[in-house]
Amino acid sequence: MPSPPISPPAAKRPKLDAELPAALSSPSGPSSSRVNGHLNGAESQEPPIEDESEDEEEQPEPVKEEEDVARRDMYLDTVSRSNLDFDFERLCSKSLSTINVYACLVCGKYFQGRGRGSWAYRHAVGDNHRVWLNLETEKFYVLPEGYLVSDPSLKDVLAVLNPRYDVASLAKLSDLRSPSYTLTQTPYIPGFIGMNNIKKNDYLNVIVQMLLHVPPMRDYLLNPNTPQLQEAARPTELVSRLATLCRRLWNPRLFKAQVSPHDFFQEVTKRSNGKFKTTEQGDPVEFLGWLVNTLHRDLGGSKKRNSSIIYSTFQGKVQIETQQVIIHKDYSRPVFDLSREIQTVSSPFLFLALDLPPTPLFQDLNEKKIIPQVALSTILAKFDGKTTQEFGPTLKRHHLSALPPYVILHIKRFTKNNFVEEKNPTIVNFPMRGVEMGPYVDPKPSDPIYTAYDLLSNVTIDTTVASTTSGGQSGKRDASEEGQTTWKIHQRCGRGGGDDEKWFEMQDLRVEEVRKEMVFLGETVIQVWERRDLSTPRA
């Protein structure tokens, strides 16, 4: 029988303009050319589909080595990389099973099995889509024939499905690097790419972006030698999906410069018993608290310091002095009386809550509201050990006794009850580098370098109220009023300082490089500060 005709070589894929980083251990770059294909319609001669079990795998017949070499190049020019998206749950689109799932490399859909009568087999025959990838074993097959395919040109597909990182290259991810390029030659910086907003999950997106840009967290999830992520350790589904999302976010070999957090957020909704959803706007601070504490437990953390990557990165200690309120005749407000009993408690923290001063209702000559401003040092004075705060029948004073490598600040903007929610619009002024935490620490550290911090992330809120509020007070609205709340994050790229850093504004799929001056605009809610000795550019 004469050999089937071979189609001419397909067009070459454009060559990347910049060399890709060495973070991935797999061979560099997609193949610059497509291999010859076999498109003579031979599938029409396949026997009818038999009604066999969809989960059953049929082993392909053994082939001779010389036959395998000839066969491995067939149909590969039908692979459509622009249709491939591995961000979603590995679920058969027909049976909804997660067992033995294959991805069609022509249309990108997921189907179960490859044996005769399986959903993948039927799709291959019915739509003439011949090249398939087993999402679990990462092996390629041609269906309906069922033989194994081995070709170097498919390694770029595996680099998108399951990126692998070289341990020695992880530290370089914090440096400014040359851009990578998508299939359409669009430049992007790995790590600084958009995340899909399924409906109203922007409040979730900013927290994930924030955590996955903290170097110890990022390197922990990317390191192939992390014990808690090994299969033998049986990591929880939440940890496993977060690690997968992190690998794809920092991948320098993406086909398109965006990722979908859908798979991870499905597990978040499940683990939180529906508290955090992608269909309803929520509070990112609550999600941050839930996520870091849940990850700490899932990674085997205990009450001991440094018992997990969460505690070793974010945990500090604050000392709280408490005394019952007694009104002194010589003072207009309650004060600490050193002659009376003071209860002192040392408490660990993962982020510090800062209080904004009450919003003044000043107006200018045109009767426009004047937005107040406050310095970060002013609201940090809560932890100087001298400032007194009233909490019901008690007075409290705070000062820090231990600082973590990365300090998370929560600026409290909202006060709410059953009827009214009030947002404080005060703008917080802060330096980008060199915030000194020494005045708020007792005992005083001997080495001042460990108390200076540089800004790493800044999460802001933008709220638009659709209707006029009653009473005309800025920032107050009824719970029934419809408005739009959006969250975005400013993220530093590089180790900080002069030409060694860039800033990006990320809001869902939108990613733009911005000037440093833009970081100060907006109503800051969450910040991450990196200790100066950790952010200093390396030689």
C-alpha cells in the first residue's frame, strides 16, 4: 500500500526577541518550526465506535522503533497553541469526571479516556482532532489510533501546563529582567500579568497577587524541593492549587500574558464554606486573614514561631498594656495611672491594624469636600508605647517587641453597623523607602538596619456610589444603595531604589507600568513593607 501523502512544513513560529530566563529547567523556548503532518482523512476508515466503558484505558499495540520514529511527526501541525488554556479544573466536559482526563491540543477542550468508546475517542473521530495530552502523565497521544507521540516541539506545551523551576534561579526573580514574549510577540514581565475577574473577585485577586510577590512565599511555592509540596507529603488541595497558580503567574514561557485563578478560587469557596465567592464583592482584609491562617495550618504550622513559611515571613509580636478606665479630675479624658494595676500581654500578629483619624467635614468656598491627609508615621504612633486608646471600659497601649521580615499594614477605612457603612476617605502619605520602625519597638534593636523597611505592595480601593446619600455626609451610604467597588494593587518590580525598580498597577487583566508618583494616589487599605536588608540590590 503506498505511503500517505505528507503535507508541506507549516509556517515557523516567530523567534523570541529576548532570551528567556533560566528559571525553567525544561529546554528553552518553543520549537521555531512545526513538524510535517498527516492530513489525508484516514480517520474516516476507522471502525464504528463501540459502547465500552469511558474510564477504561486501552493500551496501544507495541510498534517497532523505526515505525515510531516515522509516526511521531504525524498531525503535529494541527496543534493550536492559541486555544490551549490549562488554568481551569481538569474536568471532562462531557462526563464531568476528574479521572483520566485528556486535553485536545486542537480545540483545547477536556475529555475523559482514550480507549475505544471514550469521550476523547469520539471527539477525535467526530471532529478529526488527533493530538492529545494526558494532563496527569504529561504524555502525548494521537487518537483514535492511540499511539504515543514524542517530539521536542511539544515541550513548550508542557512548559505552560506544568512550569518547572531551577532552585538556583529563584532568587533572580526579584531582579529587573528582560521581558518575555507571548505567541503574538506581546512583551510581558513574568509575575506581572493579569488575572481574570470571573465576576466580582477583584478583592480576591489583589490578595493573591500581593502574597505571590512576597519573595519567601513565592520561592517556597516555586521550589521543587519544598518538602510540604511533595506528593508524599499529601498537600491539601488549597496549597496544591495555590502552588500551581504561582508557577503559572511567574512562568516566562506563557502563550498569553494572563492567568485564571478560577481553579484556586473554587477551592477557596469550598474551604471557606461559601464565605468568599467570586460572584459577590467581599472584604480583602478578611480574606487575607483567613488565607494566611488556613495556609499556616495546612502547611503543618503550630503556635511556635517560625513553624511555617507564613509565620517566618509575617509574624511579629506586640505588647499590649491594659488598664480599667478611671476618669481623673485633672484630665479631660482617661489616662493611664501608673500607681494602679496594669495587665501586660505579649501577642503575636500577622498584620498590624492602623486607625485613621475621624473625617472632618470641612468645605472650601465652592462647597466641595476637602479630602484630609495624614502621615503614615502619625497612625503608626499607635505602637509607640505612649499613645492611649479607649476600648470600652479599658485603656490600651501598644508597642512592638519583635518585627517580621515583611510587615503587613491594614489601614482601617470602614466602620459599619446594621444600617450605615462609612468609609473614611483620608489619604495616607508615606515614603516609598526607608520607613523606620525603630521608634515603635521595645526593646530597641541593637542594629538599626533591621528596622528600616521599603514598600513592596500597596492595595487601594475605589468606591463609586450611584445615588445621593442622606445627610450629605461624604463616605456614608445605606446598605441598599447600589455602587461599584473596585480593588487594585501597585506592585514593585525589582529590589528597590532608583533604576533598579519599576512599579506596576494591576487591576484584574489590566497591567500597566506607572510612575512612582501614582502609587500615592488612591485610598490605601493594605500595604506590605520589606525589610531594607532584604530589598537591597545584589551585586
